[in-house]
Amino acid sequence: MLSTRYVAGAPTWVDLGTPDLDGVHDFYRALFGWEFHSGGAEFGGYGTYQADGKTVAGAMTVPADQAPPAWTIYFKTTDADATVKAVQQAGGSMVYEPMDVGDLGRMAVLDDAQGVGFAVWQPGTNKGLDLVDAPNSMCWSELYTPDMKAALEFYGSVFGWGTTTQAFDGGSYTMVHPAGGTENDMFGGLWPLSDAPEEVEAGPYWTPYFQVADIDAVLAEVEPAGGTVRVGRMDLAGVGSFAKLADPAGARFALMQPEAPGGA
């Protein structure tokens, strides 16, 4: 799962781009109790969602003619400019060139070799999210990709990720961890797009998982708050319960309720 140690190559930030930022605040408040705090004109209206005073995500207005509503996952780098070059050498592309965000850090927005968007963050005074792997915060990341082999080669080349494969009835799941880490440091997984029919139309993407204490209670809030349950509750023994959602603007994300110790 995620950790605020924020080693190179691990997720360090997540943010939402949506055409009507004010229009989604009530939705995320209903699901997670988040409150939005704007950074003001200095940061172009970019702000943060907070839970109990701790930053759990960023959010900004992105006009519909610039990009579809989406969550973006940021991976830590010690050198954003060097990572951009590594992405390009591995067949990916630069969407927005590296830029300084005040003294907070340096970022770049990129596409992998299959056209899936992600971002990198070179920390300054902002090391990353205040809270992860806890209720109402991000706890996992997952890539839906049209080419598993190519994706692993791309991210392995750029970040040096290691992999672990877990077998289950009917298949297997490939998980990733930072360079030099172990399976105890896994922060995400990869899934073939062709095996996820609910994702095919909208296309490949990185999705964040947000942890919840009671997935059924959260799912009951989704449609009344204007969102969509894309895939209802799924249970995986030894891991927990999952569901896939879309917010009122259509940004895709997922829920996870970890299995209690002892499987209770």
C-alpha cells in the first residue's frame, strides 16, 4: 500500500481536473467528508481536498475542451527534467513541460508509450499528500493498459519499478513497487484493458483507489450525490472489497475497504 515515506518512483500526489470544480465538491464531501481549500489566484484556483485537516488530494478547473474530467496520479522523481527525457526515450511524450510551482516543487505532465496520462513531482517544500493508506485517502493505484508487456517495460525503464505477480482463480495480478523495494512496498497494479470491458470505451488510464471504512455506506451515497456506480461491490478474500465509480462530471476512480485482520 501507499506510504508517506515517498521514495522515488512511488505515488506522491493525486489531483482532479474537472470543468466545474464547484459542482463536484458536494459529491466528494458526501462520500469522504472532504472539504475544499482553494489556493487562490496565486495558484490559478488550484486547491486541495482535506480530511480532518490533512491534505488528501488536489483539484483544479480544467475546461472540457482541454481535457476530459480525470484524476491524475503523480509519481515522485528527484529530477523532473531527467524523468521527462527518460519518458521520451522510452516512447512516451510530454504533455506539459517541467514547471516550478512556487517553492513547493517541480512537476511535469506526461503520457506513457500507450498514451496513458500521469505526472511526476519533484518535491520542494511540499513532499506529498499528508494522508494516505487510511480511511478517506488514496491507498492504491491501478493502470488499465492495452499492452501489459509494453507498459511494464516503459515504467521499468523510467522508474525502475520491480514487480510481483499474484495468482488467483482464473488468472493473475501484476503489482509494482519502487526500485530497491520489496513486495511489502507495492503501491499499484496493472490490468489488461481487454479484461475490463467497463473501461474499454473510455480507454486506458491510471485510477486512484480511495480507502473507506464502510464501502456499502459509501456506495449508498454515490447516486444521490450525482455520481455513478460503474462496477458494484466486489470482494476478494484476503484483500478486501472494491467498487468502481465516476463522479458527477465523469472522472473515474475506485473504492477499497481493506479486509479486517483475520478476515472478519
